[in-house]
Amino acid sequence: MHVKYLSRVQISANHSLLSEIVVNEANFVRKCIGAESCQDDLWGKLVCTNFKVSFIAHNSLPRQRFQCTHRLLGEHDIPLACVEQVVTVNDVKGKQKILGSNQKLKFNPTELILYCKDFRIIRFRFDEAGPESAKKVCLAIAHYSHPADPQLLFGFEYVGKRYHGSTGERVNGVDPGGGLQTPLFDCSSDWDREIKRTGASEWRVCTINQGYFISPSLPEFFVVPVSLADQDLKQYACCFYSQRIPLWCWNHSSGSALVRMSNISDPQQQRKVEQRISSAITKSHPLRSDVFKSDLDKNLPNIQDIQAALLKLRQICVIDSFEESEEKWLSSLESSRWMEYVRTFLRHAVEVVYMLESRHVSVILLEKEDRDLSCVISCLVQLMCDPHCRSLHSFQGLIQKEWVMAGHRFLDRCNHLKRNDKEESPVFLLFLDCVWQLWNQYPAAFEFTEVYLTVLGDSMWVPVFSTFLFNCPRQRAEHSRDFASSKSIHLGQDQALCFPPVWDWSQQFSLKDQTLFNNPLYVGKIATCVQNGTVKTFTHRRSKKNYSSTLRGLPSALRNGSLGPNDTLARRNSLMLRLRSDLSQVREQQETPSERFVRDFFSRPVDLQGLLLPQLLPSHLSVWKLYFLRWVPEAQIPQGGPITAFHKLSVLTDEIEMLQNQLRQYQGAAGTPNNLHAEHSKMYFKATSTPHQSPAPPEYLSSSFPFSPVGNLCRPGILGTPLSKLLNGAKIWLSTETLANETI
């Protein structure tokens, strides 16, 4: 399919981007809002650009206030990378078709439905639009949401025009990523600081992969044991899958190290190389403790399992009728197995924490290619053990270190090119759900909010940042050099296009909106309070409670230094059956050391700046409603939900900060002037000028704030229409390739 560029225009007053081009458009389009009638629907222009699907409304929604404004996307915009499937319908002829790239459409569409990867379903009607313009805009959306090459992703055009002029100078003086507090781990100094911070004195930064000479998927800098010479590493590299030499992740205060490693591809060299690596890790431990190997491929779901679980969860949350009994809905949720997998990953992370924290042994995370499951477990272990990782910038650095630089296949797992559905898997989203479960149980331990985690998940579908755009650092460097060469962009000393990382949030949100990321409950190391005129540090303490063990299945003895497949949660067991089994056997089975470790943890007051373990019974885990149900109008709680508590806590925190500033000024210390307080407050919701007058919750608050469910498909409204058969069938979530030859 050849699509002609029509014009370079300003899409809207606030959301036009450099190098964004209108591909096709249709006028007199109706965006469906209401469930039963079109009274509340919006009329406007539907536009497809090389970046997004944009709806420019002629009228505004009544009584709707949008407070959080995205700088790259408007209220009705959808990035092309976020479009999962494009479904066209002719309700007169009773036909429908899922469109892919370069496909033909034999009927004039009367309706367009966009299924999005962020769980939105957007519906447009072409009752008044010209049939040819409706067909063309549908084909354009299908074509441009399936780019054939990574360099056709909008991020390349955006970065090329935004940051580089004809002579290679920075445009508008902006340095992508410049001034960030988040470590990117793309230079040896970041790794050096992490070694010193964790006290890993027997580890060093290795530079043998500069220029990606040894392994194409590893970063240029990583950390290895001091006792392993560069020459040995070069010799051993060919024995591992993709030449991925074992990577150091983190060091426990006891000296135990967390290491991730791909499988050894050469069976003849396996024993020799494993012994050499294990010996080097043992030498790095002050007590010369043994090394424990945890085989993730045997004990965790694979990427296909995770993808299948998400598709079922999406069906339950946004496609199936929401008007079911709670029991039936929860049963469907359990059958998706998404929550089971979240629990399984958290559980395995706790098992690794037990080995590091209680047994004081180093742990090697084994995975065939060391690019998916190990990313999740290594990050969860560090979040549980290291309070440093729970601050916002350090959490971002953790993702940069364990996902981006370690070579997680974001391009393939996000399926930005819609090439291979078998490679697609929401591994990163599963990780964010695991983090949310920890956050939900210990909200005061994390500097960031639930809104931040949700926004981070959405950022995967805004492909202008390097963070979620490539499979590895080398791919980023090669594609950016090729693109710069093809566009005659002079790079100067950069040697490659400088893609901004997603951590530069100012490119997406204003400073005011970024305050939604700040957790008013957070207790950091430097949190202070004033008591009797004296400033004291404090931490939150929880009252003592005894809990039965939530960790079952750990081996009573280490067998061959690795976990067996039967030592963790059986993946085919029902969660409820497992729960009943746990409760009935807890008194019959003899307590293992690992269970005693968990029981002892929950018998003590929790130190939010120390070790954190999640409670893992199914009843302890919750559905991440703000992410999975935020677009469902039937699931909204007007004037309620967690946001009301967030509002009150933000106001209280802001008032405390204001009083502390006044106290410091009164004592003659340097403080923030009162007239600048509102401008520099860390809270989105601020206290009134009169401290004792708490402001009422704003009228626009709902359980989905700051996201709006308006403009998404309401399921009750489609029952009985020609769409109902399509939506109730299984084919809607099959790949485009599977349906390409379907007869219309």
C-alpha cells in the first residue's frame, strides 16, 4: 500500500510535533461516547499522522475537566504503536474485517474500532463522512501502525529533527537526557558508583565489550568478578548463548552477590565453565560462601504463557460484559492466570531473597538467553532488599540497568513492528504489576505513586524515547547511525542520534503534572519531623502481628545447588486450591528454614528502610484497577476511590512542608519564601493559605484520575449489533497474519 503524504500541518494548537506529517483524514466523523444513544457523542475530524491517530473534536465534552495534560498527545490521541488491532465494520452488509498493513478493504466502512495495548477501545462512526475518505483513513491507520522497519518508527524522525540541525548542533539547546538524576549505566562511571554504593569490593567494571566486540546484546560496560581476567572472559564468551557473559546485578551487605547468566550452549564445556564462573563468584564473597543457582526457565512461566494470560485478562476487563456477578468475574480473572503469574514471580523473588539474606550465599539467576525472566526477578529482589532502589530516580536507574542496558527485547516484546506475534510478551508490564503489589502492601516505602507506575507502563507505546524502543544498546547505535546517514544528519562527536530516555519526564508532562508522581506517604532516609522544637528523623512502624507462613515450597536442602521444578508453585494449580492446601497443611508440615525466615519477618515491626517481603496468599494480592480498569466507565467510582485518600494526604503533606518552611524562617535558617511555596510544592494537591481550612475534594476526581474513561467502547451499547458476534468470538485477538486470508 502506497500512502501519499498530504501536508505538513499543525495537528492541534498544543500537540503538533516536529516532523509529524498528516497521512490521511476524514471529516464529519463521530466519536462514540454514550452507551445507548449518540446524544453525548463528539463530532470532528479523524486524522492519521506518521505518529498517532488524532481526533480533533468540534465540540467539547460537557462537565469534563482534564487536569493532566500530555505534551506529546492530546485528549483524543492514540500513538500508532499503541494500536493493537484495527477493525472495520459495515453494519448494513453485516461485514467486518481486521486490517493489517498493505491490505485491501472491499467495503465502505461505517464504523472503525481501535483496540489499544493500554486496554482502551475507541469507536468511530462514519455515518456523515464520505465513504472514500472513511476507507482511506482506515487503511492509513492500519498501514502506519505496522511499520516495516524500525527506522520508520516516528522516534527517528522526531529525534533527528528535534535534536540535530543541518550542521549537527543541538536544536533549541536541549541535550537529550542532559541533567538527569537517573543513572543510565551507559558509561563505566555509573557502574563504578554502583559497585562502591553496594560495597562490592571484589568486583570490577569490564570494558572488553566496547564497540560490542564480544556480545551484540550486552552493554559496552558491565561488572564481573575481580578474579576473572579479560582474556578468560573472551575465551568463555563463545560458550554462552549470544556470547552473554554472566552479569553482576547487586551486592548484599553480607557480601553475597546477585548474578544473572545465560545458559551454556556448548555441552562439552559446560561443567568446566560453570565451575570457573562459580569459583570466581565464591572468591568475591568475604566468607567464600557457596553459589546457589536458580533456574528460572524451569520455575517460572515462559513468555508465551505471560502473553496468553494478558490476552485473557484483557478479554475479561474490557471486552466481556461487565454486568456479571462478582463471583463469576473473579473466577474468570483466576482462569486468566495473570494473578497467578504475578504471585509466582513475587514468590520466586522471595526465595532468592531468602538465600541472600538468611543463607548469605551468592545467587546466579539462570535463563536461556538472560533477557526476560531474569530482568523481573533481579529487579524485584533488589526492591525487596535495598531501600535505595525505592526512590524514584534509583528505581528508574534499576530499570535502566537491568532491562535497557542488559538487553531486554523491548522492540520484539512490545511488537512495535507487528512482525512476530510469537515474540510479543508483556514481561515489563508483569514486572510493573509485581512492583504495584509491593507498593500496595507498603505504600510508604516507595517515593513514587501508583500514577507513576501507570504512566510508566503507558510510555512503552510512545515510541520517541530510547528506553522502550530497541532490543539492546547495539541495535540503538546501529539504527541511529544508519538513519543519520540516510538523512544526511551530521552527528559530530555523538557518533549516533541521541534519543532521549523516557526518564526526562518534562518532555511528556509539565512540572505541575509531574508532582502526581510524588508519594505523600513516602518515608525516606532523610525524612524528618519536629518534636518539642527538635528536628528528628523517623520511620513508620507497624504493630506486631503474627502471620502464618506465606512462602511454601522452598527446598529443605539444596539439591545440586539449584531449585527443582517442584520446589515452587505448581503452575497448573488453582490459586484457591493452593490457598486451601496451604491452610490445611500449615500445622501438619514441619517448618522449613525458609518458612521460619518469612514467619520471623512478619513477627517483627516492618522497617520501611529495610527488608520488605510481600504477603503471598491469593487473598493478599489485588487487581491493579487503575491500570486494567481505568477505561471502563462501569468500573468508575465518582468522587471516590484511592484518589480521595491521595488528595487528603497530599494536602496534609503540603501543609506540613509549608509549616516547616515557616519554622525555619522563624529560626533564622534559610528556607523557601512563602510566596514561592505554591510554585515549588512537591504535591499536586496543595493546602489552602489558611492551614486549618482543608480544601474539599475537586469535582473531577474519580477512581481513574488522572485518566479519563470517556470515549471508550461501552459494552452494554454493542449488544445486539453486528459487532457483538465479532467481539464475543476468539478471533478478535488473533494475529493479523492469521486473519489476512479470511474471506470477507
